[in-house]
Amino acid sequence: MQPALSIVVCTYNRQKFITACLEHLAAQSLPAGQWEAIVVDNASTDQTASLVQAFMQAHPQVPLRYVYEAQKGLSHARNRGIAEARAPIVSFIDDDAEAVPGFAAELLHFFDTHPHAAGAGGRVLPKYSEKPEPAWMNKYLNGYIGKVDHGEGPIRRFAGRMKYPIGCNMAYRKALLLQAGGFRPDLTFRGDDKYIFYAVSAINPQVYYLHQAMVHHNIDAHRLEFDYFKKLFLKTGNEERRRIGTGGTIAVLAKLAEYMAKWAVSVGLWGVFTLRGQYSKGLYTMYSQWFTLQGFLTREVFVR
């Protein structure tokens, strides 16, 4: 029986969370014959592979496959997931995400009842699994922890401030992913979810937000360290430069002006937060825009 939904989990050195991710997939309410999960191991060097193999042996009833992708880079892994998927709908969740029991069923129901929809993105709530939420965290940094929460109202298209589905929880029709050419291999760590949203939307703009298709995103202690914070925003700006670079000099200059304006606004927000007695919130908000701008102006930023 061919599955109707393929859930792709791209992973790299995630021995800390991969088992929990798979356990939550095993608990899906959707009958096993209607979906499959594919773990794409992007050349992990820790115990990720052995943990996945052990899980598969202990849970033979779970429709789970393991594939190894030697070419490093998240986009390479996601493209391998598309190639391996046997279903017409391909969902991507992170290897540190925990899907709610109705996740797969909600996605499949949406695509079945909305045959003209191109894709969907679900709700993503952070789970601080090792340390509490830091004092500097605020709504302007939701993207850093992958938080996506647009409320619990009716489904609606991603537009305006809603931006786009993030890689932690996004799904598209496989035919459209292939028509769009898949993910860009040169976007190795950040920006590939933004790229694929625009690439698919150029073909069919009907990409919707589904609050019921929810995952909890584990945020470990390492992700809350300043060094990681800095590197991630540097990489965000660097890969955005690469993403829009094909648009020519005008596109690059327009994005540079946008980033400079955002940094100026963030300095103002720093002042506002400071007056409220929330100095660290303002400081980290400013840092996020400063490092993004720096990354945009840097030739190459390596994060792995």
C-alpha cells in the first residue's frame, strides 16, 4: 500500500533528541499504512545512526526507513528526502521536534480537503528541555528558536507578517517540490525553508497555516549560548545574501538597506526595553540584527 504522507526527518549528530522525535512519530493516530517516516542521516558522526537502527528494530510496526546522505548540507538532505518519499505529500520536521499525536492526521486531512493547496505549515512551540527560557527572549527573537504561533483560528494563507512555514514543520506536494527544482544546495544551513516557500508559491501560492498540525521544538542549553546565537544570525544574513544574489545588484542593495533599517530599529527597541527594565531583551534584539547585517556583508560563514 502506497502511503499518502511522507514525513522526512533530516538529522545530523542529534543523538540527544532523535529517539524522542521517533517516539512521537510512533504515537501518531493516523494508521500506519497511510504514512511513512524517512530519517535522512546527513553524515552524522555520533550515535544517531545506531539509535535510529535500534528504534527500528524495537518498533517494527512503525513505517520508518533510514537512509544515509553523505553530501553534507541540510538542502542536500531534504532533497534526498524528496527523492526517497513514496507519498504525494512530503512533510519535513526537525530531528529535535516532537509531533503531537494528531499531527499526521491533521496534515493529511487538510490536503485531502483542499486539493488545490500547494503546502502547509504547522504550529511550532519551543520546549526548553535543559534550561528555562532566558531572560533575553522576546517576540522579536521567535525566529531564533523556531517559534511559529499564529493563534488557533481558522486556516489561512501565509502572507504578510506570517511570513512562511519554517523547516521545523512544513509540508508541500511532492510534484510541486520537484517542479520548483527542490531545495537549493548552496543554502546549507539557513534560508532553505524561505527559498522553497517562494519557489513553490511562484507556481501555486496557496500555502496555509494549520495550528492543529503542531510540534514542540526542543531547545537545548547549547542553543541558548551567546556563541551559538551569534553564529546563527551571522549565518542567517550570509545565506540570505546568497539566496537573493541571483537577483542582481539591485536586489542585494535593497536587502542591505532593509537590514540596515532593521538594525536601526533594533537600537531603538534596545532603548525601549532598557527603559522598561528589560535591558537584556533589548541587547539581544539589537545583537540579532547586527549579526545578521554582519553576516550579509561577510563572504562566507561556516556553521555545522
